Amino acid sequence: MDAEMVESGPSGTTPTPAAQVEGDALDAQAPPEPEELALAAEFSRVDAREAWLGLVDQVVRKAGRIPGDAPVGAGFEELTWRTLDGIPVRPLYTADDTSGESAGVPGAAPYVRGGRADGPAPDGWDVRQRHADPDAAAAQAAVLADLENGVSSVWLAVGAGGTAVADLGRVLDGVQLDLAPVVLDASGDTADTELAAAGAFLELAGERGAGRDLLGTLGLDPVGRRARTGEGPDPDAVVPTAIRTASEFPRVRVVVVDALPVHGAGASDAQELGFSLAAGVAYLRALTGAGLDLATAAGLLEFRYAATAEQFPTIAKLRAARLLWSRVTEACGQAFPQVQHAVGSPSMLTRRDVHGNLLRGTVAGFAAGVGGADAVTVAPFDAAVCDPGSFSRRIARNTQSLLVQEAHLARVVDPAGGSWFVESLTRQLAAAAWAFFQEIEAAGGVLAALDAGLVAERVEPVRGRRAESAARRTAPIVGVSEFADLTEPALERRPASEPPAGGLPRFRPAEPYEAFRDRSDALLAETGSRPRAFLATLGPLAAYTARAGFARNLLQAGGIETPEAGPTETTEDVVAAFREAGTPVAVLCASDALYDERAPDTVAVLRAAGARYVLLAGRADVPGVDGNLAAGCDAPAVIESVYRVLEVQA
């Protein structure tokens, strides 16, 4: 018998391992196990949240942000900020912060967790790429290249700025229309072109035998057209095409409820959602009024939302959109899921340091996928500058392939679900959006609200707050308002097509800074040098580094070069460097102690040496200076003041 086995029990039974015999003996000596395991039984009971709030108060009080006699929880409130919709964002969330309402399960009302039970698994969401090349041969080659390399549907611009209606057949030659959905977009042209493109696409599908298996979206959107251009037909204009499509091509969607025009005007997330809800209701009224049943009418709609680099708001917005649409359709008789197309926000893209858009697009694509969008478009990184080429389209589609295949985002349905923060933000965003939707409905519906200027009026102050945050750099734009590279080369490609004029304004926070950079480039081309502002650094490196860095970042964001004195011991050192810089603008940079000791004399000497405009970095209480550069200052206003001085000098 094996040495490790011991006889146990009656003769003929299976021998017991020696290790088990030893273990049984040890178990017999062990104390009895308690019925309940209380890990904290020996500690006195405390209110954990109250204790934590007290610790937060201590830290915030030390920072001088709350008074010594502030009540418990004041520090927590001080760290809480509010979104553009007035929704509080807290530093910590618990189960108490959720509404108590269940988010449900994927594929069932209220569809917060997705319109399909299996979510995007196993192959991921629909990777959708936009094409807008007027050259039919080039467009066809680009479409096929995308479909062969990771893209699953095509978003095709038709008409002005895109494929001519007559060229649809050439561009889509080789595309299997029953496998790869085609989404038409004639928003850059007239409403007649939009209808003509839809009719031509359906005829093409009939000629190729796609029939009832045809996939895609015709892209009709009179409401979105009214928002973009200020004119266009009523929602009833989609009815004839919708009735034909529902009968002959049941897998094709007809209408795109596009919220991008409102988002692009600077609207808040709730305003974007409320507008889309009102537009969706307008289409439901038109379609059901024409005799289509609710299920058919709802199935003809696709909703388009902006995905931004603010990942949690984007995730919550997409989840809230499904919740809201479920409530609307439920009120009409039966809850239906919302089909969503999430698009990388055009407003977040920059024309300068365009490779930073790669990171913005990645975060937006991540948020769109996690938020449960059915289709996602990551904007090519150079889309704000030019019509994207093959390289930038390749990077855009590979960004999504990486998110799905390497980061495995599609392996889990609603991965953000259950997060107390996400669930709370979803519900609060839905409530704010519902209030805006009700306001639009009370004004007579979405078209009446657009025509009367209600939507523009409500969006304007929000856009103003966004613009102010960009100007004061409390919402930094990396590579533009922060860390600008004055030596970056310009992209030599065909300029991007201009969108139609009229309607709601178009807003990109980066534009004021980009205009200054263009101004700087023009001066460089004309005179051989850029505008300059001299950094008059006082004392050793450690005394001025922070304030010089702040001033350098701000001025270079406007295309202004910033030669500096470096470490200096005397005022004469500063003046010598100032004369060498060859500019009438100087910015003093030093510690508070050195400002008190040397700033007044330095200002006087710089004035005598030819300085016509002297700024102070970090403070504004030194006699003789013309202004200050400090956190929260209006950067474009400061930059403009420097340009004015330099232009007068020239």
C-alpha cells in the first residue's frame, strides 16, 4: 500500500489519505465557528458617512475654502459642482443617490440598459464611417476600403459637398446593400435633393434585387434642416417615402432625428435630449396621422446624438435618451427601444494640433460604446480642417476596432450600469431633458419652438457659459488654449466643405484661439516674424517658473512668441534681455516677494527702455502695470490687447 495512504474504516473500504487524517484532527481541536461572521464586532459602531464628511471638512478647511465654524458636510458641498443643466456632481456617490427606480434589463422597457437583450455582443456595435468625396471613383474606392477593413456601415453625404444623386450607383458599386447598411445624408443640400436621394437609393436597391432585405437609413430630417438652415418643409414631407418604404423595404429606416444641430450650437446635454424628443414626437404624429401603426412608425426612426470627450455625461446622455423615448412611446400605447447613432462631436474638434483630436475621438468612441449606441462614428482627426483622407479615415475606423477587439468593450452589456454616479446622472439628466421637452411642446411643438426662436434663446446662455469657460481656460483645450505648438506645420489638403448657412449658430470653443493663430501665421508670412511678448523674469529659476509657464501658455495660445530673460540678478540683466527681444510688450514674472521688492523699479526701467505695454503675471496690485495675467482672466481679451499694441507699434 502507498506510504501516503492509511487504512480507515471497515475492511475493504477505500483507504483515506494521511493528509486528510491530519486535517480532521486539527479541525477537531478548532473552536466552533460562529453562525455569523462579524469582522467589525470588536469595534465601536460609528456613522461612517458622518465620520468621512468630517475628514473631508478638515481637508477643505485647511485649504481655506470653508470657515472654521462651517457645519458638518460643508466641505462636501464645496467640492460639489454643477453641470450646464444645473445637475450637481458630487465627489462621492452611494446607493442613497439613486432614485430607487430600476434600470431594468437589456432589451426590455425602459431600455436604459439597451434596446437589445444581447447588446453589441459578440461582434461589437455598428462601426459607421462618413464619406463626403464629390469624386465618385474616389468615393467608391474609399467606401470599399472601409468595408473591407472594419467598417460595418456607410454614412454617405449626398448632394452639395458629397456624392451627386446621379452617382449613387457608381459610388455604391460593389457594396452588398443587404449586408452593409447605407445611411444617406443630404443635409448640406436642399430638401428636394434629400427626397431625390432617398428615391434614387430605393430604385437602386430594387434594380440590384435587395428588395425586402435592404438595410440602411434614408436620412430624411425636415426638423433638423429647419434647425440648421432656418427653413425647410414640415415633418409631413416624409410621409409618402415612409409609407412606401414600410411596405417595400421593412428593414430600412426613413427618418434621422438629428440632435447635432442643437448640440453644435452649444446646447447642454439636456437641451440636446429635449430637442430630439420633441422632434421624434413630431415625426410620430406625422406618421401615425398618415395611417401607420405606432410600431411601424417608431421603427422608421433613428436618433443621432453627439459623443464628446466628457465620457460620463456622454454615457448618461445615451442611457437617458433611451429612457425618455421609452416613456414617450409608452404614453402612445407601447414602449419601444430607440435606435441610436452616436457621432464624435464636431464642436470638440480643433484645427490646431489636430492629432490631439485622436485622443478626443477615442474617448468619445469609448463613451458611445459604453453608453450603448447602436452605431458609432469616430470623426477623423483632421475633419475640422479638411475633407479626411485615407490615413485619417483608417485611424478613425481602427480606433473603434481597437475598442471592440482589444479593449473588449462589447463583451459586457451596459458596463456602466449599476454605477451609483452613472445611474444618478442618467435619471437627473432625463428629468432635466423632460422639462425642456415639455417647454417645447407647450410652445406648439418643435417647429414652432424653432421658428419662434425659443430653442435659440434657451441655448444662447449655455453657449455663452461654454465660451466663457474656454476664454478663461477653466475648460482647457489641449494644444489650442494650452500647450500650443507655434511651429506645427499646416495640413496641405482639400479644405472641408462649408455647411449651409442660417438656422442655429455653429460653435467651436477653439475658434477664437485658432483665429489668433491664423493672424500670427499671416504676420509670419508677411514680415518673417511672429508677434512677441517678452517675459521679464525676476530672480532665480524657482522664483518665476510657475508664473512664467502660465504666461507662456496663455500668450502662445494666441500665436505670440515669448522670449524670456531667464534667471536674473539685477534689473540691468532684465533690461538687456528686453532690448534683445525687440518687442514693446513685457510681462513681469516672479514670486510675490520679488514683486514687492523689485517690480515697481523694474516697470519704470522697462518703460524707459521702450516698453509700451507691461503686464504682471499672477497679481494686479503693482503700480504702473497695464494689466495682469492671472488664473481665470479672459485670455482672448489679453491676447487681443497685445496684438493691438504690436500693430500700433508696427
